[in-house]
Amino acid sequence: MSLTVAGGNLLLETEGNWLGTVVAVQANFYQVKIDRKHNSVEKARENFPKFLLCTRRSRLKKIGQKVMVGDRVVIEEPDWAGGRGAVAEVLPRETELDRPPVANANQVMLVFALAEPDLDLVALTRFLVKAESTGLDVCLCLNKCDLVTPIQIETWHNQIYGWGYSPFFISVKTELGLEVVKDAPYSLWEKLKNKITVISGPSGVGKSSLINYLVPDINLRVGAVSGKLSRGRHTTRHVELFELPTGGLLADTPGFNQPQLEWEPLELGYLFPEARKHLTEESCQFSDCLHRDEPNCVVRGDWDRYEYYLMLLDEAIARQEALQQQPDGESSLKAKIKSGGKQKLEPKLASKKYRRYSRRLQHQQLQDLCEELDEL
């Protein structure tokens, strides 16, 4: 089995194989969308199912090849009548994210609310820094703008534009900012067209409602915002790709209130567009400058998010020191988010020492064993 490139398109040399994109992963099963564009016209007949429920060949497991949402895969001799197939090969990935596990993503779209819950600049900065650390394009979408005044929207726009972002102001409830404008140079639909976009953000800001609007008839469960905590409940449980009617795929990810702190102190400055601009134009006197009190620093100064940078820098240094104290490189501390968005490191139990295997994991291992026995 082999793949060739002809005229910019991938073509299969074996008639029994098909190309597709993994759109959902649950346990050991993979929902694969058949790619009619890159398969021959004779094979891509309309009476064939659009999706196949696939397993993974045992040889892929033996070589440690994972199958992720967003992967371009080769399906081997599918059973069209039963709607089943087997993933025989995973094509090389252009990009890869660990958390959330998505392959070949082009951009990250952060969704935040301007009200209910109120926009938290510390939390927004954490998410933006996390998104910048992926190396993907970053798109910011601010929902529930129907709950604030036009003057407030203009104020938010000017401030966030100064950070280096051009946010989309939308309201899923009133459809403001979501209109389909043909050939619009700058619209949300155009931004999402023909790309794999990972949607992320805290719970309760309207991610599921936005996806329900962008992708009709999928009916994601929507959770209410807690009045006591001013945050939403988790409604998304696993990563899944949804096809946009105008082209492109959306990766819905489980909502969480704070992203994990994983960046290194020296790279933190490059994750702020305001600081990165200075660092690309000129350099600090010292190559290991942390932009705090070092002489001849080109970053340190009176810019809007500098205090947030210093806060995240202190946390990154504390995490690095904790990791260095562990012989295996694993931290003995866990991060806890306190009031005001500040993060505090606390001791944690030894990993895996006090844990039992879950029933779900035992069931998955049993399924893997059955698959291997079936192929013998």
C-alpha cells in the first residue's frame, strides 16, 4: 500500500483503500468522514455512507501509532453495508496538540463572554498565552455582546486590539456578528472556512450554543451559568469535529476554567504579542533576560498586560523549580486557582500510587485483546 501525489491531490494506488478524516474518538472506535474529494469519482458514489465506524489495526498499536481526532487516515477494504472499516495507516500530521488531542488543526478560537459571566482579563490572558504556546493562529470571539452597551464594546475592542488581537464581537442569542456576508473580507465565517478550528474557553460562555448555531442540527447540550459561582457547568465530554456548511471543521473541546501552566520562563515573553513585537525588532542585553529588572531590557515597561506577564512569570519559575527538585522530572505540586485568578501550588499525592484501574480502562484493554485475537 502506498500513496502518491498527483496534481496536488493525494491518490490511493490500491483500489480497496479509502482516505478519510477522523472526526470523533471514543474508547477504541473511530468515526471517520470519508473524503470524497481525494477519492476517485467511481468509488465516491452517493449511495455510500458518509461516515464509517472504524477500529484500529493491531499493527498500528504495536508500533505505538495513536489515532487522533483530525488525523487523515487510510481505511482498508471498508464494509459499506455495515458502515464499518479499519484504520490501516495514519498520514503524517501537519500539527499536533496534546491537550486537547487534535491533529492537523490550523487555528485556536477562544470563546469568552462579556457578561454572565463577566469578562475576566486574567483568565483571558491565561487562555491566550496557552493558545499562543500551540504555535497555531489565534482567533478571539467575545460572546453575549447584547448584554453590554456599544460604548463598553468599543472600550473592550480598543484594549484587546492593543494586545495584538482583533476580536469578533458576537451574540448567539440575537445573531449579531454572525450574519453570512458574501465575500466579506473579515467575518467569522470567512475565518473558519476550510480550516480545522479548535474551540476553547471557560465553561458557561456559550461555546456549545455557538457551535449549535454554526453547525445546524447537531444539538449539543447547553448548560446554564451558576449564579453563585458565575461560571458554567461542563457540557462537552470529549473532542469531536463538526463540519461547517460553508467548509471547515470545528473541534469542540471540554470546557475548563483555567488552562494548565506549562510554559517555560524564558519563552513566556514570546507568548505575549505586545512583548514579541519588541523582541523581533530588537534584543535585550542578556539572552536569558526575563524582562523584570535586568538592564537594557526592551520588553519591560508600561504596557497593559505587563503585570499579568509578571504574575505568570512567577508561576512559571515556581513550577520550574519544583520540577528540578524531582529526580524523575515530575512535579510534587499541583496548581489550584484562588480568588482573583491567581494560581497557587500545593502538594499532591504521588502519581499512580493510590489509584486503581477504572472499569472503563479494563474494558478498553479487553476490547484490544479481542481485536488482536480476531486478527490471528
